[in-house]
Amino acid sequence: MTAPAFNRNFKPEYGQVDELSPLIRRVVAKNPNPFTFTGTGVYLIGRGDVAVIDPGPTMDEHLDAIEGALGSDEQITRVIVTHTHSDHTAGVAKLVARTGARTYGFGPHGEVPKEDPLDKISFDEYFTPEEKAKIDKEWAEMPDELKREGPDTSFVPDVALADGDLVEADGWTVEAVHTPGHTSNHLCYALTDEAVLFTGDHVMGWATSVISPPDGDLFDYMNSLRKLLGRSQDARYWPTHGPAIDSPQTYVQSFIDHRLEREAQIIEALKPGPSTIKAIVPGIYAEVDKRLWRAAANSVYSHLLAMHRDGRARSDGEPSLTATWSLA
């Protein structure tokens, strides 16, 4: 399996402000885990009249660091959201209460999975007792405000943005670029003044994005990647997790190629006969942290749903995470 050229050489100083360019500052939240890498990178855009992209978690010390990045004559007037996962949006309400800023985003979160205990996959048997004990200890020691993961269904923006809409202030302009796939409401933001794109979780430098149905959609994700290929004006990407991405069009093409290779692996896994997602994941994600296998199962499911939609795969009954799948 050929992986994109990930860059995991990123060690932030939590609570410190990084001056990235004349218009961009960043504060990284101390919420590292297998899904957030080293934590949520919060971007401050502009000088004087400042926008915050994805405030991150609710921890007071983190929100203090965001406000501490401001000069004495600066104010946060806008909070801009890429998408509604809690590691991006949990801190929105607290930051708005502190600053009075207006919120901007595509809209509320889309459909969330039904709570069906029979439609869940566990890979617990693949963990040694020592690994399981270590994971349980890390969870027990994690602050309560960081234990909330996944969809944030509470966020509704004050200002709903569509593809191409602008958010403007004195000295900077941000353009919304709708990139559904990771979530249906995912937006990237182009800072036209500096020819950069804030990519949220759509394109990250340290890993690929998880596509979790029903809100995550592989067809949409692939189309959104191809959309970014056509944006030659974006010279650099700033993702929410990890370092900057240079040569972004080449990198995006590697993401497209990677997804096509994953699909080919799934097809190979089904050639001997019907199988389940639980049986497929350990084989094709052997090189991936086992703590991410449940998320990987959702991505495999998104591939199979796409193949089901175009007639190349079928399931025994209604398509589901726990169904038995075969090639059509």
C-alpha cells in the first residue's frame, strides 16, 4: 500500500502562539490522541479585527491561550468553523461567551448513526491485556472535557456560508470552499490575501481523513479532493491537525490515488468470497494503530457503500457496518 508523503514531524508548544505569517497565528490545544495527532490547531486570522478558525476543546487554559495571543488593541469578532466534530467546535460557545463574536459555518451537523448496539464492530480481541490496560489508564486520566468525541450536533452558525461566500474584515478576506465528504458540512477556507487554504480535516499532513457514514460520504469526499486539484491558486495548506502542506496539488493527488488503492484492496479481500468489514480491516490496515481500526471500519464501509451504489458490491440484506459483503 502506497501512503501519501505524511509529515509527522510536528511538536507544538501547547498554549504558545506561533506567528506563521503576517496574517496568521496558531495556538495548538493540548488534546492529543490517535484521532487529533498532536492536538487541534486553532488559527487566528488578521490583525486588530481577528477571526478564529475552529476554537477546539472547552479547556479554559486553551481558551485563555487563544485570547492571550491577541494584542491590547485586538478583538475576536468572528468564529469560523470548518465542520462540526467536537475537537473543532466544543469550545465555540465558551469563546463566543467571552468575546461576543459571531459564528460562521456551513450549517449544523448532518445525519448521525442510529444507536444500534448490534451494528457496531469491536476489535478488542486484537489487543493484548497490556495494551488494553494502557488504553484504559489513558482514558481514565483524560480530562472529562476531552472525552467527548465525534459529531457536535449543538452547533448552528449565526451566519450560514455556502461555497464561494466571503467573510471579510479590514485587511483580510476569507472565501468558503465547500468540501463535503469527511462530513457533509465541511468547509475549507481560502485566505485570498496570502494564497493559502485552511483545510480542516479534509486534507491533513499527518494522516488521511476518516469517512464515517451516514454523514460521511466517499463519493463526496473524492469529488471534493478533485475540486481542490483545480484550485491552483492555493500555494499552501494549513490543516487543523499537524504541520503545513506545501506542493498541495501533488499531495491531494496522492490522497486520491491512496483511496483508489484502498478500494482495490477491498476488492481483493472479497474475491475469495463473501466477507465482513470486521474480517477485512485487520488485513488491509495492519500498518495502522489498532486504536484506529474502528474508524478504519467506517472508511471501509464508506467504500462498500459507494461500490453498492454503482452496482459493484452487494450485502446480505440492508447495507450496514456489520453486514456480510460480496462482489456483485
